[in-house]
Amino acid sequence: MQIIMKAKYLIVTVALLALACSLASACDPSPLQDFCVAVKDPASALFVNGKFCKDPKLVSANDFFFSGLNVPRNTSNPLGSNITIVNVDNLAGLNTLGISLARLDFAPYGLNPPHTHPRGTEFLIVLQGTLYAGFVTSNEDGNRLFTKILYPGDVIVFPIGLIHFQLNVGKTNAIAFAGFNSQNEGRIDIANAVFGSDPKINLDVLTKAFQVDKKLVEYLQKQLWFTNS
């Protein structure tokens, strides 16, 4: 009797696992843009979640090629940093491949400010200089801060969607490269989104959220928020 019960239990377990695998393989694809509002008339569509595919017979080597990442970038801006993204928007061959990358240049004490990538996990490797880098976990994890001082050859990973940053703590320029597991990882600069939104977020919302004086919020909303990417 016990053997029969164990056999039935095993069959049910295998069936549930098979169902779970079936459901997992049939799930929705990850979004590749901020939103994609559905339309009933295809003639009204301007963009799809991703990109249309080029006729394979018309594809050439240039569709998979990008040049110039060895050239230093201009970091004379308010943040003292410059980010060169290589994703599906400027390297068409990345479409559907689920990867992209970036070059990060930092002036001395330059900053890549707190931001998130809503569609991609990032790993970053330092080639030159010294960076202070870190990320903050979600509310459920208590918003813990993880940081490291990174030297040439060091690598750090920033999990998808979590706020992270890098600061050049050296007196010389710094260079790093980042990779993403998305062809269009997206980016949300926290300060820009909160204080530089268009139109502006209601003052009462930000005053209460940040527990600061309304005049400070007004001051921050009047700033010209710069993005380095």
C-alpha cells in the first residue's frame, strides 16, 4: 500500500512540475520599453515591444559592429562622468539577443548618480582608477546598502531594478565597462525622475515623502537636472 501511495505521490509531483515548466515557458516576455499600449488597428501602431526584424538576406557584418569604445569621453559636465551605451538602438544586431554594454568615463571625483535599470541586471568591471560603488536593496530587505571600493580588474554586480551608483574617489580619471542582460536595459536617474519630472510632481507629495520644507523641494525642482547617458 505504501509503495502504491508513494508511486501516486511521485506521479502527481512530476505532473505538477511539468505543468509549472509549461506555464513558465508560456509566460509573457520581459518588457523592452517603459510601456506598450495595445491598439486594435495595426495601422495605428508606431512601435512594438522591441524592434522589427530586418530581412535576413539584407543583413551584413555592419549590423553586428560598433566602433570607438576605446576613445576617452568628455567628462566636463556637472556630474563629471560620461556614459556611452551600446544597445539595440545603436547596434541593431543586438535585437533579440538579450545583452548590451556601456563604457563609463569618470573625471576625478566624478559621479554616476543613483539610478536604476528597470529591465536589466548589470555587472561592472573597472579598467582604470578607483571607484566607490554600491546598491540599495528593496524595502522588504530593509533597504540595506552594499558598497565596495573597486580597483582595476574588480567586478561588481547590480541586481535588476535596484538603485545603484559609482563615484570616482581617486585623483585621476577612471574607466569602467558594464554589461547588461537586456538589449534595452533602460535607466531612471532618481533625482531627475523625482525633481525633474515633466510636469512637476505636486509639492505636497514630495514635501511629505521626503519630510523636508516645501521651499527646499521648490528649489530642487527649479534645478537643471543633467543626465550623463
